Amino acid sequence: MSFKNVLQLLGAIAVILTLFPFVAFDYWWIRIFDFPHVQLTIFTLIAFLVYFFRFDIRSWRDYAFVIILAGCFLFQLLKIYPYTPFASFEVGNNEQVNFNRSLSIMASNVLQKNNDSKKVLDEVVVQTPDLLIFTETNERWRDDISTGLQGRYPYKIEVPLDNTYGMLLYSRYRLINPQVKFLIDDSIPSIHTLLVLPSEETIQVHVIHPTPPMPQHNPSSTDRDAELMIVAKLAKESPYPVIVTGDFNDVAWSQSTRLFKDVSGLLDPRVGRGFFNTFNANSWIMRWPLDHLFVSEGFRVLDINTGNHVGSDHLPFYAKLSFEPEIGGEQREKEATDQEMEDADEQIEKQQKEEKEEEAEKEEKEDKN
């Protein structure tokens, strides 16, 4: 096979992977290609440039191939463009300095089998956040972190589990009506609480960690997408300013996360600032943003960044926000369309239908036995 044929084959693969998001199936082996989109964009650009400059473009097949590759590259680039420094901020920089209305957050997937809790606690000392969120935490992690914090965070919600979906929340600020909910599965928790800033203003916080579309976890993205839609609707209906954060097991440019954003009406502080890739912390090439933060229009950004390596396959995600609701209208998100709301309802209904079918199959098997 000639070098030209190899390039054509690689280009064809790039085209197929570009078209995968349009396939209306939730199978993990389709949805997983949402993740390495930046890598796919770079790969497509290299294939295009090499083919264009290496070979004489003469036949209609060559022209068609180059045009299709260029089209794929532009489509791929448009999806990730908002997370480049060339895009405008969706959440502006802070315009007021009021420490009573600021909130710093550190969210970290610690990796349950990671035994180096000292690195995680050292990161807490470095960042000194007001709100701490840990996922993949079992009882060992709960004990290590709770002991290491030494009472510096008087408010807490602890849901240690051995299934890699345990969740811990610690806060310097008062929490009101903290709740642990199992929105989709009785083994997958989420945390929902009101938080009172030092200014006595109240905000709503949702912390989630849905299952990823992977064969060892869940063969489809249905459960993940349904949980995202449920939380999006909770955020939309909240009478309080909202923060949603956690390990979404999804990337910012996927159809699911974009629908979550549109339905919730929340804003992404990363837009115009960067990708802030948190996974995989052990790879410089295959890395993308799985840990997210979405906020209501009343928030502004003081700082946003990823933290140091803490022995996990995720880097900690850190953000410091300023609450400035008086100027929130300057960055208001558009209302979700009727079609977007209908799509969100369909995602939830699809999960509920699959759950009923699974229960019926289970009951049928039990009856046979």
C-alpha cells in the first residue's frame, strides 16, 4: 500500500469519526468518540496538510478528498473553538472585590484505589478552597480526608461507597437542607444543598458523578444523559443562583453536555479561557475535560485552573467565583427552545423505559427460577 493510500485510509477514518456524533445511538463505542475531539481535529489537520502539500492535486478524487477533509476539520474546529482564547468569555472576569461574596471551589476525583491521601490534602492546603468536593471516595478516603482537614470545614456531606461513586463535600460556609439523592440508580448518589455566603446570600449547589458510557460501567450513555437532564431541569427551576459541578464523565462539546447547558440556562466559565483538561492526568496526549463547573449568570470569575497531580487519573479542578448578581444580565444565557426541552424529556423517558424493561426481565428470570 502506497503512502498516498495510507493517507486516504486515515482520512476516511477521520471522516467516519467526525460523523459518529450524528448517529442517534447511545452505545458506548459510539459515544466514546466524543472524548478525543481535540486529538481528532489535530489528526485531521495533519492529514489534510500532508496530502495537500505532498501530492499533486489533479484528479477529481483528489479534489473531493481534500475538500471533504477540509470540511471535517472546520466542523471539528467549530465544536472546540469556544474553549480557545480566541472566543469571547461566557462568564466575565470579576468587576467587584468583595470577599463576602466570593466562593472558591476545588473538585477532585481522587481515584478510589489511589492510596496517597497526603497529596490530596496537600492540594487542599495549596488551594485553600471554601468548598471541597471529592468523588470516588470510599470509607478509607472519608476517614483520611476528614482526619486531615482537622475540623477546618465545619459543614459536610459524606457519602462513602465502595463502588467508585462515593462522594464527599466539605464547606467553610453554612449549608441548608443538604440532601443526597439517587436520581437514576440506587448506587449512584448526587449531592444537593443550599449554601450561604458570608454576605448571607444563598445559592444552590448540585454535585454529580454519573456513570460513563464504558462497557465495564454502562454499555450506553442513557443513564448519564438522563441524570444530566434531570439536574439541568432542577437548575432551571431553582429560585436561587445555581452552581453545578462534578465529574460529568462527559466532555464540554458533546451533544449531551451542550443540551444540559441549554436546558439549565447555566454558563460555562471555561469558554474563552481554555479546556482545563482534567483526565487522563497520566497522559499528555489523551487528555480532555471531564470535570465541569456551570454557574448562573450572576457569577463572575476570579480564577480558574487545574491543580497538581495527586496520584489520581484526574487532576483537581479549581475555580474562584465572585457573586455579582447586579450585573448578571450582561451575560444572560438564552432560554432553552421547546425542541431542546422536548429532547431533555425524551432522554429522561428513555432511561425510565429501559429501567422498567430491565426490571421486567429480572422478574421474569426470577419467576423461571
